[in-house]
Amino acid sequence: MENIRVINFGKTRFFINESLPFDQDFSFYESFFDRDSIERSEGVTSRGGRGQTLLFKKDGRDLVLRHYKRGGLFGKLVSDCFFFFEPHSHRAYDEFTLLNSMLEMSLPVPKPVIAREIKSGFGIIQDIVIERLNGYTDLSYVIAQRHLSSEEFISIGQTIRRFFDNNIKHTDLNIRNILLGQDGSVCVIDFDKCFLVELTSSDKEEMINRLLRSFRKELAGNSEKKVNFNESDFELLKREALKN
């Protein structure tokens, strides 16, 4: 993509867009990923995802730093190195470019700032920094406080349909990756291992069913506190998302 620039320093490669200057030295770009320095001086506001995600402030912007790690059994052996011969091994670059593409489509997603790849033997270690969406709360927090209104279910479904209409396949569409703004707007986050592909009706159904399962899981896993969700309301969302 024309608005993505690549900067190489030895075994380290950075991907940036127009929000950062192109003519800085290594230390400038590396400062976005230096966790020790960030924790000392940049004002970490939150941590999550077993430590691989940091929410912090830098140069007047609210940012999110995420380190790419493996899941599953193999992830216990090789936690964060992705081998060149693996399909979709350049996960930081893929997510960075996909976010840029979706912004060009005017889809409600966070803006990427910088991504990094470090060559390590036969693989790469990766990180990404994106702008934080302030004034938004993910659906898991919302339904812990109150019921979503019919209008909100409809709005969420209409937003998801915009992604479907642009052939965006979100492989982990769940209640923590859908954000509701104070003004009622809806955003979608976390596009790791997501793709721009020709979507089938089956693909769309699968994503909606995954979202429904995440609502059900929240209900089943929180017997000690109230979760405000009636499955019948979900039909409003589904109808809008799958509307032709």
C-alpha cells in the first residue's frame, strides 16, 4: 500500500504510515516497543492479555502495544517466534496493512501507528502499536452493567454488515472485540489473523454464530454476577448483519 513505509535497521524492520516521520533513527522507532522505558516514563495505564498488551500514553496520544504470542500447546514450547515457512507468519504486517485498508474503506477500526518485525533464526518476533479508541467499552463490560437496547443490537448488526459488505473476515468476532461508544457508535478491534477475502454466506453465518457463542459463554461463566443478555434480542443483530 502506498501509505505504508518500510524501514530496515539490521534484523529489525518497522512498518509505519503517515502518522510518523520517515527520517528518524532507530531509537525513535524502537521507543514505541521498549517496554521498560514505557513503564518508567510513558505512563502505562493498563496491562492485559497475560502481559503482552500495554495501554500507554506517548507524545500526547493514547496507544496500545501488543506483542504477538502463540496459543495452544505449541505456544508453550515456542511462545512468540513465528517461522518463515508458516502460512501467515507476518502477522504484525498483515494486521497493520488490513487496518489501513479498512480505514480507507471508512470502517470503524483503530488506526495503526507502527509495527515491528525482528528476525530470529528461521523466524520473526513481532509487535504492533495502534491508537486507543477512547470513550468506548467492550460489550462484555456493557452487559455486566445493563441490557443492550434494541437500537444498540440493530446498530451492532448494521456495523458488522459493513464489514461483511467489504469482505472482511474477522476470525475471532466476540463480545470483547466489539466496542460501544458513549455516543452509541460501534467499533471493531483485534484483527490478528483476519483477512480480506471473498466472503460466502457460510462465512458470515459462522462469524455471527461465533459472536452468539461468546454471549452464551459470558452467561455460563458468570454465575456469581448478573449478565444482562436475552438470546431473543440477538436476532435483531443477526437480521441486520445478514441482510442482503
